[in-house]
Amino acid sequence: MGEVLALKYRPKSFDEVIGQESTVKQLEAALDSETLGHALLFHGTRGTGKTTSARIVAHELNRKYPDIYDNWTSRQHLVLTEIDAASNNGVDNVREIIDNIRYQTPGHKVVILDEAHMLTRQAFNAFLKTLEEPSGRITFILSTTEPHKLPATIKSRCQSYEFREVSTDTLRDYFKTLVEKEGLDIDVELASMKAEGSVRDGLSILQKSLSGEPEEDNSRDYFELVGALYQEDVTTALALVGKLRKVEEARIIIQTLEKWFYYCSMENFGLHTPVRHYFQEEKLEFDLSRLQRMFDTCLDIERSFLTSPNSKVILDMGILKLCL
């Protein structure tokens, strides 16, 4: 297979965006009624369609300009500018953007700022006046996984659109359709679960399967580890941790356990998580206050890795504490 899946199946229209029905409807309604603001904030989980949707918005905003809209592949460079704010985050970078958009060209200009939270405070200050007084046909789209890091003065001037984690069931159905279309014999269950709500991450996992690169699935080990910890079975817990240490660092094991205690808490309320099928196999009920204590203990263990070079001792002693 030649083309990378994440590129081949990158949505080109809102109909192809996966798992963001509510947000897509809001955007389509604003575009149809011509009430879309000149500054938009796309925020949410990685790999859920923020930048892709920003590009679709840019395309739709140029419907009035057939020469650009109908020849988007070759003409989009005239109106669409994408900036990686992680590496272009200074005042000079922002001033260069502002200078470039002053020149009028046919069409509706769109500037996409990826990882917008990485801009420096000085850069945000330089950007603020342009957001307050945009010139002509220009729309700014700020894309970020960490909207809380944006200054309130910036957020207050943007229309906000949230991109949520995509459910495991939705990912599974989408990946199943994709592999069938490609005529591939791949089990999509692992990709759906390990993607943790990210379409892009799931496609990357499927890509590894295509290239023959093995994808470790140790979720069963973690499920059994959580059970052993909860039942205070020290011997089984240490044995499982020893097995996991052969493929993962001690810190990663604790961080993954934090996720599992979170999953257990959500499943207790009947909410779907990436590991739902394990809870369907075995009907487990957890004491929420105890799960919270175990989660807090994991946070303490994680901090301990910073103070000692002996990660194995810290991990094993942490496991003992989790069993108490």
C-alpha cells in the first residue's frame, strides 16, 4: 500500500469528519447564515479534526470565488496560510503574518495558527489589535489542545468550537469500513482502543500493522494488574509489573495505571471508555473513594521518580502501597 492512511483519508468536506457531528453542525450553520466570526478557536483532543476542519472552513469561505473554490488544490495558497505556532511563536512571526494579510487578493483569506497556545505573551499582545480590528476578508483560526493557556483577552474575541474525543465504538466502525474498502485483513479492535479518542492516532496504529511493525497490546495485563491491586494480591501484582517492565519504563507503567483507575471510575457510572469490552467480559464494581485514593497514590509514585534514580525500587514499593 502506497499512500499513508492518515493522508489518504484526511477529510476534504464536513461530511467526512468523524465523531464531531455537533461541532460540524454549528460550523455549517454559521457558514450558511454568514455569521461565522473573523476569529475562531478550535480546541480539543489531539487528532480529532481541528486543523482539518479549519482547512474545510477556509474552502467553504471561498465559495463566492469560483476561481479559487473550484480549483482549490492549485489555488488555495493564495488565501490559506498555516503557521506552526510551536516553532513560530515570537513577536516578529506575528508581525510578519499581519504584514502579509494586508495585501488584498481575490478570495477570503484564512490564517490557521496550529498549537496557538505556544505563542509568547508578547506575540499575543501584538496579535490582539488585529483580532479586534480585522481588515477586509480575513478569518483567523486558532487551533490548540490547551485552550486554558490562551490569554482571556484572546479567547474572548473568538468564537469557540470544541472537538471532543471520538468514542471507541465510532472509531471501530470507521476503521472497519476503511480496512474493508482497502481490502485489508486487519483487526481494528486494538487500534480503536489504543487511539484513545484520536482518529489520527488510530490511523497511525493501523499504518504500523500494514508495514509489519508489531503493535504491543498489553491492555489485558493492565486489566489484570488493576484487579490484583484492588484485591490486594501483592504476588500477582508484582509478577504483572515485572512482565510489563520488559516492554515499558516504570514511569509509563504508573502513568498508564492512572488512566486505568480513571477508566474504572467512568465505567462505574456506565460511561464508555477505551477499555469497555473488558468490563463487559467481567462485571466489576469498584468503590469510587478507593479508586480515588489509588489514583492519588499513583501521582505520588510518579513524583517520586524525580527524586531517585532507582526506578525499579520506587515502582515495586509503589505497588506494595497500592495494595494496602
